[in-house]
Amino acid sequence: MRRSLIALALGLCAAGALASGALAKEGGVELSSTPFGTPPGGTWSTGLTLIDLNGRLPADAKPTLELTNLDTGERKTFAAKSTGEVGQYTLDVVFPTAGRYAYTVTDGFTDREYSYPPVRIVGSIDPERTTRGR
């Protein structure tokens, strides 16, 4: 029994190591947060990290996020802004109305797309929230 548990633990460790290596080889996009809790008319601010195909961070990428309202088909594209650190960006996304939304990030250097699970934006639009700070 003890040997089986040790073998299982070693197998899980090996699988984790192989999976993290595969992500570095394939590249990717990592968001620092999800839009969960963002109200209609509100802004979802998130960090975005790009990982190059060789595990390096790209210097001059132009990543974007495309937001699609699954109820109406309306699409909006938001450009990410560099933080000044290689491969690090910020992104401000506004969900104009309540509804179901899909979002996809394009890395901006290989034009590879990364899709995320749909999100439901609920609540009513607060006019003060949408005009403050603008």
C-alpha cells in the first residue's frame, strides 16, 4: 500500500513537471484576474502576461481582447497597454450591458488566439459609475 502511494505521488509530480514544460514550449497568455463580479457598464481591469513559443517574453507584441456579447452578437476589441516590462500588459475591458459574454485574447505576435470560458454580467447600469473618472 505504501509503495502504491509513493508511486502515485511520484507520478503526479512528474505529470506536473511535464505539463508546465509544455506550456512554456507552446507559449500562452495569462490573465491576472477574471471579469467575475464586473457590473454592466463597469470596467474589468486585469494584467496580461505573454509567454513566447520558446519560453521567453516577447518585447513588441500588440495583444488585444475581443469581447463578444453572446446574446446580441455585438463585438468590441480592446487593446492592451504595455507596463514597460517585457511581456507584461494591462487591459481595461468595459461590459456595456448585462448579458453573456465570450472573450478571446490574441497574443499580438503570432496572432494565436486564446479563448476563455463565457461570463455572465448581471445587474443594472449605474450612470454615475460609467461617467466617474472620465
